[in-house]
Amino acid sequence: MRATGINHVSISAVDLEESTRFYEDVLSMERIPTPTFASPVQWLRVGNMQLHLFLDDRPARTRHHLGITIDDFDAAYDAVKARTSDTWGWQLVELPSRQVQLYFRDPGDNLIELNWPDADTLDRSRYPELRRIADHIPQKPDAEEAVLYLSTG
């Protein structure tokens, strides 16, 4: 037996409706039918996968995060920037592989990472926060081989 994929990820929401609207409005996720559980839950479609939000008043873990691939970096950047605060410290990182990670917190204080495949396709003048991780943290010799997008072969 081996795992063949990830079906869904569940994260907490302090205010279930506010978090659901955030994912609908900012990342165009789709609210889908959800079973009734002992505590409130909302399922959202993300491509052919799902994000499950569950009501929880406990704080989110600091480093646990959700990585999401997006199809329009400019639009995602603008939408997120307009709806998030700088409390956690907005971070925009370029990996040695040239892939980009945009970190921020959602309304439930969950850490979210938006992924973009190629920094060279971005107009750097639009993103003054974009920093190459290699400029701040020494990298191992094989760091350029570490990629967010694995081949399916």
C-alpha cells in the first residue's frame, strides 16, 4: 500500500464564515456541500482537491502552513495585500530554484504560502519585498535542485 495523493487539508478558523469568505474572495475557492459534524465545518474546492475549515478557538500553530499554487501572481498579490495586515511580517521569497513563495496569515491566523513557478516571469519592480533566500541564508550546493513542483514521472 502506498499513498497516491493528498485529498484535502484541514485548518482551523476562529470565525468560520469570515475565513470561508476570505478563501472565496481572495483565492476564488468554491464552497461545496459539507456533511454536518459535531462542530461546524466548511469544505471548499481547490482544483481537484479540498480545503476543510473547522471552527476552533485555539491559536493556529506558528510554522504549520498550507502551500497553494496560484495561476495569476499579480492578482493574488494584490488581493492578499489588500486583505491582510503586516502583523506576521509579509514575506515574499525567491528560492534558489527561482520559484517564489508569498507568505501571509489568514483570518484564523493560519500561515498561508502562495507558490509561483518562475521569478523570471514577474516584473520585479512591482514587488519590492521580493528577496532571494540565498542572499540572506547560505545555501547547500544542491539547493537549486530543491523544487516546489515535482514531476509526475
